[in-house]
Amino acid sequence: MTRRKSIRIKAGDIFEIPAPDGRKGYGQVILSKTLQYIVVFGELYVSPPDVDELLKSDIFLVGWTSDALFFHDRWKVVANRAPLSDRVPFPSYKINVRGDRYVHDFNDEGYRPATTEDWELLEFKSSLSPIGYQDALLAHHGFGSWDNRDDKLTAAHVWRRVRYVDDQQRCS
């Protein structure tokens, strides 16, 4: 049995997402922890784009995922650049602790009581398998059908869930 070398995903890694017609989509790892926080750009390319130009394109999908398709060589890392942190939404999440409702910031470092508006708008922190992001990108280009659940992956959806937990509202 041949042993695979381990895959080490790093923040800034730019990766290819294969499409059935031979074109490729691209994404970038923004954060790499146990899970990866990624963005996926909206276009498919016949030939590899200039990486610096790619990073100027619109972010289509964003969220947490695992390294499964990297590990199985279905998403290949092709370059590394500084993560696009200034163009990426970092949403807050809602949590329920013993019946009390809170808003947690993206990094789980701060929290405050949730307003009714927060609770209705925000979501619990979750992740999706990489194939979910791939399927959404491909459905956007006519390969399969768009699922209403894919709406939650769009950058526009995630941007609406950015809430700030400022120092005056933080719980101790």
C-alpha cells in the first residue's frame, strides 16, 4: 500500500475547481485551521488566468469547508498570494447558551446579547463539504440545478450577516 504524503493547506493558497467541460473555477483559502475559510470566484476559465488578475475578480461563494477535495487531489493548489481579507465577509454567528441568545464575532473572541433582529438574521456557525461549493459554482454555470440552500453560500448573503461586537457591548 502506498502512503500519501500529507496535504498542508495554507492561508493564501489558490486552488482549481474542475468543471465537466474542462474549464476550471478558482478559489482562495482565506484562513486555514481545522477547517478552511474559503472564497470561490464566479467565473470558469478555459486556460489558467493570471493569478493577480484573478484575485481582482468578484467573489461568488464564501464559507467554511474541509480539506477533503484537496486531500483527494480534486482541488489542486496552483499558487499562493496574500489572502484577500479586505474583500471577504467575516460574519458573526448566533449562539444559544442555556436559553440566552448571543452574537459571537467571527473569531469567537467577543460576544454580546443578541437583539431580535440579530437572531432573525444571523445563522449558527457551520461548514459545508467542498463538493457543496463545487456543485454551487457548477450549477451557476448550468451544470446541474441551483439549490435554494446554495443562496447561503453567496458572498452577498454572507455580507448581510456581518455584525460587529464592539467593546462597549461585549459580555465579560
